[in-house]
Amino acid sequence: MMDVSSAAKEIEELKAEVGHRVDAQRQELIQLSLKIHDNPELGLQEKKAASWLISYLQRNGFQIKEHIAGLPTAFHAAYGHGKPTVALLAEYDALPGIGHACGHNIIAASAVGAAVASKFAIDRLGGSIIVVGSPAEEFFGAKIDIVRAGIFEEVDVAMMTHPSVLNMLTVNALACVNLEVEFFGKSSHAAARPHEGINALEALLISFNSINSLRQHIKEESRIHGIITDGGEAPNVVPAHSAAKFLIRAHDNDYVDELKKKVLNCFKGAALATGARLEYKWGKRVYAPMKNNMALAQLFKRNLESLGRRVELSNPYFGFGSTDMGNVSQVVPSIHPMVAIAPLEVLAHSVEFAVAAASEAGHKGLLDAATAMSMTVVDIMGQPGMLDKIRQEFCNNG
């Protein structure tokens, strides 16, 4: 039986080796990241990105299942047999107009790099490593469908690393649901016979004003924001139709449900005030809040800090939106740490962040993320009792 000091030494040797194996992939991973970056594809249209990622994993001995959960650009890539099973999540969708301004090219490349490096630990320690190719994070929430399809039922731990302006261990991702609304009024000449019209745009403007008033009386971390997608066609015609899209976010699903009622009342009140008819549709996919597993996060923290990065637990001044990784975290112990690739003043979802995602700092973030994740795989597989500790925290947190 191996003593404690010998076991610890073996763990460190395995970590050093998987780190070397990430470094051995350096040029291939950077080129993969840049190809995805230079060919931005919107959600569920990521045919090139998915194909490149699948090809890379296939060449490195992974068994591939394509089109999982009925999604054309989702995939499942597996290496090894038995338990425990660690899933690494790859995202690769871009944003309209500004490409990879969220750095999903780095998320994808770091996930496959970590998986390939982790093969060495799997061969020595047993277990399985899988890459879940999860498209359309930005607007569709494909991980929600992947969770519903049961893909994570076989998984013991899930993780991904997101590029950012901070090295941060946990994110405060909010529950989120979308709302689409339409008002139907009656057109008339806006100058000659305005009294015969029913102004659908006015109903929408009243709704916006009501929501602005509501914002004063909701919990601090909650968010309500939207855009007008149709406000009429000519200034001399009373608009007979208007439309808008909104997002409602909160710290937990229960408060999202409470906000949904209050927000909808803003639109119903506007319909009553103007005489316009309201139609609305709630989104079928609800992004869940992120349930950060701290036992797992602390492993990642030590590994990322061993690479020379100073890591914050969290940052109360760092805002975060919503992610479908939150839905994964509700069914399996998960982490979603951040790795800095740009200065603090650079905003996510900006042209400047898209540039950073293809920079030398972006490449370093990719490689550090891949290395820290593969080292964390070693910890999970090799430390006796570690998986039990991770599971216990997950179960105790409800």
C-alpha cells in the first residue's frame, strides 16, 4: 500500500506530466483557437468549429458522438472507461457583428487541450474524460437541452474555464428567462385623424416606463432589460404594431418567477391604458443560476496559482450575466472559473475583447486554463476521498 507522501509525490509528478502534455500541444491549440476566432459562427451554425474540434479529438483517440440532444453542432467525445467521469465543456459560438468578443474560441481550445493532456492521467489512474461540445450558449442555451437529454447522468464532475479580465474562481451567474411581447393597435393618419387610431408604440413606451419604475423596487442583483424590435414604419401613421424582447434575471429561479408576474403586469397595464391588444411569449429555456462547487474550485485555484496567476475567490464589483453552465451545475458538481486575458478596463462583448481573444495574452490564457483543468483532473482521479468531498458539498447545498 502506497504511503501518503508517496501518493502525494505521484500526484505532483502526474500534474507535471499533464502540464508538459498541454505544452506539447501549444502550437496546435493556438492554431485551433485562431481558426475558430477567424471564422466566427452564430449559435447552432458552428459547423466549422465543431468539425475542427471533433477532428482534433478523434486524432487523439477520443470516441465521438455527433448531434447529441438533437442539436446539429453539439457533440460528445470520450476517452477511458468507468468512474469517475469528468466532463470538460467546450463553447464555440460567436456574437453577431463582433465575432468572438466573449472568447469562446479559447473556451473550446482549452477544453480539448485539457482533455487530450488528461489522457495520461486516465491511463495511470483509471476513469473517463469527456468533452461535451455545447453550442449556442449566447442566445439559445444548448446546455439546457443537453442536460434534458441525460448526457450528464454519467458525469461526476463538470468544468470549463472562461476568458475574462480577472483570474476569478467563482461567478455570480443569474437565472434568466426571455420574454417576447407584441402590441396590436389600429393605424390612422397621425395628424388628420389621430383619435381613430390605437397607438401600439405608445403601449410599448408606457411598458418601458413602468418597468423603469419597477426597477426601483426589486432585489439588488436582479436585472430587467429589453429592446424595441418594431416601433412603426412612418411618423405620420399611428403605429398599429409594436414588438420588443426582454430578459429578466435574478439570483434564483423563485425570484425570477416573482419578477415574471410583475413585469407582465407592466405590459398588461399599458394594454389597458391604450386599448392595444397584448400578446406575449415566455422563453422555453430558463438559464439556471450557477451553483459553484467550492471543494472543486479550491483544487482549480491551487493549480492555476501554481502557474503564477493570482486568483480571486470572487469580485463583488465584477458583474456577470447568465450562462447555461448554470443548468449543468444544478445536476452535477461544477465550476466556471475565469482566466484573465485582457486589462481590467476592457469590456466583455466588445471589439477590444475580441482582439484580446486572439492575442498573445489570449494564447497564454488558453494554455493556462488547459493546464489547470488537466491538473484538476489529476486531483479528482488521484486524491483518495476527493470526489466524495465534492459530492457531499453538492448534495448538502441542495
